[in-house]
Amino acid sequence: MCNQKPRREFMGKKIFLTGIGLCVASMLMALFGFVAPSETNAAETIVIKAVTALPKTHPDIFTSVPKFIEMVHKRSGGKIKIDWLGGPEVIGSFEQTDALKSGVIQMQLYTPLAYMAPRVPETEASSLTQFAPWEERKTGIFELWDEIFQKKLNAKYLGRLAGILPYYLYSTVKIEKLEDFKGKIFRTHPLYVPLYTALGAKPVTIPPADLYTALERGTVQGTFWPQAGITGFGLEEVVKYEIGPGIWQMQPGTLMNLDMWKKLPKEMQDVINESMQEAEYIAVAARIWEANLDWEYKMKPKGVKRIILPAEDADKYISLAYSANWEEILKRCPDYGPKLKKLFLREKR
């Protein structure tokens, strides 16, 4: 049912460009020295050219991604080298999907799955999961994502280096009940639009880099954001409230070009899979730790207050956050949408 209420303890959490043109792809291939995958000699070092949707210095990735790279290198005995070329300064965040599909780059180390929606519309459901990354491996969710990405993106799904942490509304105005959302202007993202619409708020598209100024000037009055990372843009300086309960979930993914994956020896595939499974635990723990530190040492000292909606409003808020999005996803994704929803909702299993 669209109005199915998720369990709160697992509340986690297009501005999209078209594909890379042939001329751009050719330039990138030349830049990266790309060679089509061939049979790999196990005695040689296998170099995997990789990018992230965020800059290397972004707090969401500057610990988890290097740790995963290090684990793969050590486990493989130096036989695999993941060459992290950089982030959107190398290939635009929304262009990386086509670059991965074509093999211009061979791995996306960290990208919000919803960035892939022009090619894989099902990814807009990714934040609606009620499971941790390691739980998804035991419930059929991981396998379904892998099937979807192999079919639609020529990519092998490896996992996600974040999860569990929910989204909160960070606002310059006090929100104490659902009625208070009406008429407010909030920065948006495709994930947020159905909920804003249902609550009577006005969504405005603003790039994250411009959000500080927009909040400071009153262009918008708030934004949803995962609980960890809000201070990465210095927003504790301009927001006044963290509004809960938390909803949705962080949803980055790690994927590899399928042609390259199939060329790897089985033992090297195992190395990557085992490293990712271990790195998922480490990454999630690190983000939870970071979220706690951010609150205690950055947000509280700036006077940011926490507000939790009253129980009845909170239940409706949570229900709307999921039902409104599922309604849209089921319309756009008639094949995989129902399968994802069935697996994502704990109480429907």
C-alpha cells in the first residue's frame, strides 16, 4: 500500500544532463589513455580508472573512499590498483553515468544513485530503502539492483559506502507542526518534491554550492540534508533548526563497468566484493560518528535547535515522505518499481 508506514528506526533518507556526446567521449578516452578491456594477466597490476561524483575533499568521501581503495590494494597483494582520478572536475557528476556505461571510466566509487535517473529511473527509489547496506545483501535488494544496473547501464553493482543516516529538514524558520510547512520556500531535489507538494511548501532548485548564500539572503528557508555532511557547506552558520523525525536514507552507490568486471579473474572479483562488504560497515560507522561530532561541536555551539514533530504529525509526515514518492516511482517504473517497493518495506515482507 502507498500509505504503508515504515518503521522509524530505519528512516534513512532531474537536475540531470544528457549523455556524453561522441566527441566528448573521444576526448575523455584520449585523456585517460583508455584501452578496451582485454584478458587480464594475473601477474600484472590491473589498473581501474575511477571517479566520484563529489570532489576528493568532500567530507562524505574523504575517509570511506580511500579506505576502500586501500583495502582492495592490500587484499589483492598489489594486483589491483584503483586509480582515483578525481571528482566532477574530471567528469561532470551527471555525465559520469554515460562514461561508466561506455567504459570511458571503469568505476564510479561514490555517486548518489539518483544522479543516474535519466538512464535508470528506478534509482529515484534508492533513498526509500529501510535497510542498511549489509542487510540489503541478505534480502534480495542487492541482487535486484545488480540486475537493474547490468541491464540498463552495463554496470556491476558493488554496494554503497554510506547508509542508515536519515535526512532532516534544516531550516531558518521554526516548524513545529505540519501546518507550518504551508507557503514556506525550501531548496529541493527530485526526492523532496512529492513531500513538499503534499505539505504545501514551495520547492526551489538551488545547487548545493549556492545554498549557504540562498539561506543567508532568505531566498529559501531550508533544505533537507542527510544528518552527516550539513556542516561540509558551513550551513550551521545560517540554519536555526533541525526538524525531525528523520526520513529516507543516504543512497550513494559504487559500480564498475560490466565489461571490465567480466575480464577480471574470479579471485580479483572476490577481492573487490569482500573489500566492499567490509568497507560498508566502516563507512557507515564513520558517518554516524561524524554526525554526532557535527552536532556536539559545530551545530549546538552555533545555537541550532532540534525540533521533533508531535506524534500524530510525525506519523503522517513519515507516511507522506514515502507514499508520495512511491506513487511517482510506480508510475515511471512499472517493471521494477513494484519489486523494489516490496523488498524495501520491512512491514510488507
